[in-house]
Amino acid sequence: MFKWLKKTKANRLKKYKEKRISPRLNTLVDVVYKLYDKEGNGIVTLAKDVSASGMKLLHQKKVHLDTLLDIKIDLPQKEGLVSALGKVVWYKRKGGIGVKFLMIRPNDEQKHYEYIEKNLPAEK
């Protein structure tokens, strides 16, 4: 009777296929960011869905696509700061800012990966 409804849902699922490369850690992490190569204080916010390749910043101030950000991630449990260069890949007024990491300092990269791996939920 409602075959068209099933087809519509299937088409939506195909259209919004997952594009993420690395698994996301669904947690809140303190972050300070500022526009790359700008002086002044950074903006303090929280990150959610942190991964090895990017994160979502919970921030409603508009930031243009492709804007470069100097990012400092404060890993919980006294694991230290991670410095990264990121690029804004999406913005939603009520959804935050999507950031793709372009570069993480080499000495911070391993610390960042280990934090994510250690805190990912076990697969069922």
C-alpha cells in the first residue's frame, strides 16, 4: 500500500551516505580557536564528535567556509593540549561548525589518536 514511502526513505538514505573517514568520538571537549594568522584572544567553545580527521564545534557565530582556524584542543583527564590547523567545511546556525584538520603538530598527533582510540565505545 505504501510502497512509495519505502522508496522515498531508501532514496534519502542513498543521498545522505556517510562520508566520514574516521570514527567519531561522541564526547564534549574544551577547545579554543581563533582565525589563523590573527592576533588576539581565541574563542572558547566545546567540540563534539571529535575524530582523527575533524570535529564539530558547538558555536553559533557565523564562520565562512574554508576559513582557516588555529585550534587548541584540551584533552580531558589531564592528557594535555593538542594544537591543530583546521578548515571550516560546513556551518549551520543551530548546528555548529564542521572543521576538517589540515595539520596537527607531530608531537600532538599521537596523543590525539590515542585519546580517541582509548575512548571509542567497544564494537558490538
